[in-house]
Amino acid sequence: MCPEDAARETLHLDLRGLKCPLPVLHTRRALARANPGTRLVVRCTDPMAAIDIPHLAHETGHVLEQQSIENGELTFRLLRRSLQSDER
């Protein structure tokens, strides 16, 4: 078991009703503040988040574990990875 698995916690962000670019900005900030191994569940209604949040995960090195849409509500599950910038 890796250290990230040992201390998994889940944070929930309810960003429904916020418009671009706010959902991705709030998600970026939450990922930056979270400990490695933390899961982040983000719920939003902005259609641009379907592009922005997966791009954010790829760009920052975190993992997009799941993405779904139901009744116009997008849900993303991200895993906060340990990064070299954490070691500073």
C-alpha cells in the first residue's frame, strides 16, 4: 500500500450555479490545498466544466477517476496526486 492510500479522505465541492471560469478555479484551489491521496468530488452545472476540469487534471498531474452527467449536473471524482512541488 502506498502512502497516498493510507490517508485517503474525500472532499466535496458543490459548485452548482457557478459559471465559467469559477468551477475550475475553485477545483484548482481545492486540489492545491488538499493532501496527496485526497479524493475530490466536484458537482457543478456549468457545461464548460466538462472540458475545463478534465483538462485541469491532465495539466496538473492529478487523476480524473470518474466523470458523469445526470439531469444537467456534472460530477467529477479526482484523486490528488503527490507532486514534486509538494516537496518544497
